[in-house]
Amino acid sequence: MGKTSSTVKNRYNQKAYDRMEIVIPKGRKADISAHAQSKGLSVNGLVGELLRADMNMSEEEWKRKPDEE
């Protein structure tokens, strides 16, 4: 994978996704990673799934941009 490929991916990610940072108690990172892995998910996937469920959104609604509604 060359530099161009990474540049293209980074540019796409900036257009398609927002980034957020969360803060958790020191020492919980490994627990959260293990929990996500036990469900077959990445930490990001687990957070997204939990938020989507809490917001009562379908996967389609979750992936749709708010201005597309």
C-alpha cells in the first residue's frame, strides 16, 4: 500500500466520517477491547452499535446523513 492509497483513504474518511474522542477510567481500555472482541466487534463497532440501539435507530437510519432525511 503506497502513500497515494493512504492519502485517498484519509481524504475519503474525512468526507464520510466525523471523529470523536472518549475518555474512560485508566485501566479500562483492555476490558473494553476484550468485551468488544467477545462480541466480534471492534471498539468503534461496539460504541456505534450501543449508540444506535440507545437512539432507537435502524442500521439504515444510523448510516444515513441527517441532511438526507
